[in-house]
Amino acid sequence: MSEELHIVGGGLAGSEAAWQAARAGIRVVLHEMRPEMGTFAHRTGDLAEMVCSNSFRSDDSEHNAVGLLHWEMRRAGSLIMEMADLHRLPAGGALAVDRAAFSRAVTERLTGLDNLRIERGEITALPASGRWIFATGPLTSSALGAAIQAETGADRLAFFDAIAPIVHADSIDMSVVWAQSRYDKGESEEERKAYLNCPLDRDQYEAFIDALLAAEKAAFHEGEEAPYFDGCLPIEVMAERGRDTLRHGPMKPVGLTNAHRPAEKPYAVVQLRRDNALGTLYNMVGFQTKMKHGAQVSVFRMIPGLENARFARLGGIHRNTFINSPTLLDSQMRLRSRPHIRFAGQITGVEGYVESAAMGLIAGRFAAAEMQGAPLPDVPQDSAMGALVHHITGGAEAKSFQPMNVNFGLFRPVEGLRGGRRGRKERYRAYTERAKAAWLGWLEGQG
């Protein structure tokens, strides 16, 4: 009987790793502890469940690093991108999905593979033998987290992550709110009106900030010293950094015109993004929070248009887990102390759905090729995938290592290009052209 590849964690990274390895002909066992053992954030036992948001962010592969990562994953036959494209929702220039339909589709596709089986239940230790990929993600169980900590010698494996609320569409006052994507982005009318916008004048904004700062927050006991990830800060933490922080962040009013009062410029805007295909649910964009549930209802109903809002889900905060990958993993995602084990996904110190799935794609391909006796070369550093792998496996400063989204700052410079803001578009296009060529070359080399 041929050797099996065991993958621990059925999130986006684990699902993508399983798909890549199984498609290469490897026998795969996918271990997922849900629903036998639940988590704070998950609601189902489906694979690839999206818990924080329904957005894969920008789909622009010419000028945006995450859009470039989308492109590379599609070229590599990514299951996550295929299902995202099938279940996408209007979201301007972003790739947003109906999260329930998306995760069901991923689950159905994987359970339909003859050479893959799913085993439900918790894995609590690092195995001494076999071939393994650990893609347990942000909510690694306490027992497994302790085992990883014991093996790696790390004194801290966590930061805090937050979830935004979801509002029932029929409770939004459309006489106040209007539909428009920022800067009217999108090729169709539906795309250009993919977001709902709640306008605040200066007095409303100041009152909102006062209430936000005064609201009762959730208290934590385990791992309270863990930092927040800057890309997913609770709104009240942002507000504590300055009263205008939100107005220049998730509540910025630029690129929007109030359809009800075109002559009045909003002082701040709260955006809502469609969360399902039916258009019955909307996600409060950038409104991750650690406020207690009662406080959330009171504070968020101060937002014009949401005075009678009903919430399908309120926000929350949870402990996230990642390892110090630059000191622990080699260039092929293997644990240096136990090379039969690979890590993938958010636990490696990447941040975001796309980045997590991308690391699953790479780990699955590396493991499958190694098991077939034809190891792959390292991912080219000039690709988006390679820039991210290089960052987490040696490019980042280990002493200050923190979760990172893909961005052009991780790419090696292209010689002869202008610097500064004026040369940015030219520079980004050069990065993407070089990256696409490098990535296609790496894929073609695999036959």
C-alpha cells in the first residue's frame, strides 16, 4: 500500500494542500477536529469555513500583490480560487464570496475524491514518523499548541484576531444608506454598487467615537500578553490611537458621493459588503471588535441607517496562533527539527485567507513531489508565492517576526525604475510581469 500524506486542519490551507496532493495522485488523510471539537469562531463542520470575512480582497493582478497571488493560484489549479470564482459576489474590484456556499462546495469537491478521506477528531501531538502537513490555522487547539510549543521552544505562539458583525439587509434603512463602491470601481453596474454606505456628519462621528471608547470590552485571561495583528485591529483599539484614526481607515469617506444628498460631503462612512448570494446579509467592513455583545448593539445602532439593525452575528475576538517560521522552517516549508513535518497556512505567520491557502498549495505540492521521489525546486522568489515563502522562511527578521499579508514590499526591486509615488504604478506592473513569468516557468518545469 502506498504511503499516505496526513494533513491536519481542514481550513483553507489544509483543504488546498489536500487538493493539490490528491490531484497529484497521493493518498491523503485530512484530519479535521470539527464538529467533534468546536471553536469560538466556527459555526459548521464544513471544510474551508471563512470566519472573519467573506472577502479575498483585491482581484487586480496588475497592480495589487494579493490580486497577483490570486492569478498565480489560478494558474496552479487552486481549488480555493476555483470555488471562490464560482461563488463570487459583487464587490467592486474585490473578490468576495457567499461564504456558506463556498465552504459547502469545497467540502463536496474534496469528499468526492477517491484517494482522499476525512477523519474527524483532534490531533494532539506531533507524530514521530510518516508524512504530515500541519495547517491548523488561527484556532489551533490548546493541546496541539502545547505540543508545537514544546517542539519549537517558542515562548509565545499567539496574537489576537477579531471578527466583524453581520447585519440583516432588511433591517438597514435605505432612505439613509446608498449603494456605491468606492471610486465607482467595477465593470458592471452591480459591481459599482456592491457596497452599502452609511454616512456620518462630524457630530455623529464624534458621538460614535465617544461611545466606542466608553463601551464595555471583553476581558481575556489566556494569552493576554499576545499582540494584535495590525491588519485586523479591533475598531476600538484603532480609536484609542487617535480620534481620527477610523476616519482615515475603515470609515474614510473618500471616493463616495451620498446619493440622497449629493451636495453634502460625509465626514465619515461605514461600509457594508454583501455577505451572501441572496443579498440578505451584509458584513460591516473593517469593524472587527472586542466589545461585549450588548455594547455592540447599542454602539452600532448609533450609525445612521442602522438605528434598527438586526445582527445575524456580532463581532468577537479570539486567540490566533503562529510559529516563528524564519527560525523553524526550511525553504520547502519543512520543520527543520522534524523534516517529515511541514507547516502551512496562517500558523506559518502569513495573514489572510489568500495567503493561507497559497501556503497550503505550496506545501501540498512540495509534499506530493517528495513522496513521488521527484522533489520540486524552491519556489522562485520573484513570484508572489515565492516572495511570501521567502519572507516567512528566512527573509523576515526572526526577532520581530509578526504575521504578514502579501505586499510588494516583499518583492526584490526591479532595476532602473523610478521611485516615489509617481513611479509606483510602473514599478508594480514590472513586479507583476516578472512574477508571472517566474511562476509560469516554475509550473512548466513540473511537466
